[in-house]
Amino acid sequence: MPNHYSYRVDHDLGFAPHVAGDLCTVCGCKTTTVERWAEVGSWIVGIGGNGTGRPGKLIYAMRVDATPTFRRFAKESPRQSAYLREHGISQNAPVLVSRHFFYFGDSAITLPKFLSHIIIDYQGCKRLDDADVEALDGLLSGRHGVGVHGRPNGHNPKLHSRPTHSCFRPPCGPR
């Protein structure tokens, strides 16, 4: 059974998570934790940090559908992987890929009280249980539907072309 993770999104510039068409990807930001540990079926939940302007709110949630290496992802999806080419991503780095995602960005939502315990208010990440992600998926599917519901909080095309190294974080504990 896959593990599920919640982490605090330091900033939301369209890099990680990155939404292109019907895909949401995460690569190059949580390299020592979530990206390394997630597997097909894992849920990744991004909670806004102070740098997003939406602290404590849901920036995005995604169910991981595939975890190809960057090399494979770039070969199979050259258009969707183009944003990673200028960021010094290792060819063997996993790319978390989802077609079942909810991206809110600058329209980040407040989670209801019964899900408030999944909010993380510190650097790092924490594991979520199956019941949490089932409740979250049910809530989001019923109220919003899968897909994009906002834009990156710091939307600025000039920022998207620069590597961002400030999203590397220490691990949140052993798997």
C-alpha cells in the first residue's frame, strides 16, 4: 500500500507543482523526501507556506499515477517536460506524474475542520493515512472536480525560466 504525504509549499511559481494540460507534475523540489518516497497510488498534498501568500490553505493535491525518471519522461512527453530542462534535474530523478489532481494556486482553499489535521505548518512533510486522502478526494471531486482551479501564486513568466534552489528541504523522517 502506498504512503501519502502532506508538505508545506514554500513558494508557488509554477515549477513544482507544474501543471500543463491535463498533467500535474512534481520534480526538483522535494528531492530528498516526497519525490523519492512516493509511488503509484500515493497522494501528495501541498499546503501553502508564507511565501505562497496562502499559508495553511490547500495549494494542490494529486494522486501519483506514474513515477518515470526525468530521462524517460522527457523522451515520452517532450512538451510537458520542457520546463525541467533548464533546472539541472538529474536524468535519473523521479518525476511524479498525475492526471488526477486538484490545483488551486492563487485560489487556494481552506480545508474543512474535519481535514484540518492534514495541514502542516512547519518545514518538511508528514504522512497521511488512507482515510484522510479518501475524504480529501471525495470532498474535492464533489466540490471542484479534477483539474486546474487557479494560477501559480507568484505567476511571473520571467521567474519560471530561472532555476530555484530554495525548495530543497531536509527529510521528514524515515520511510
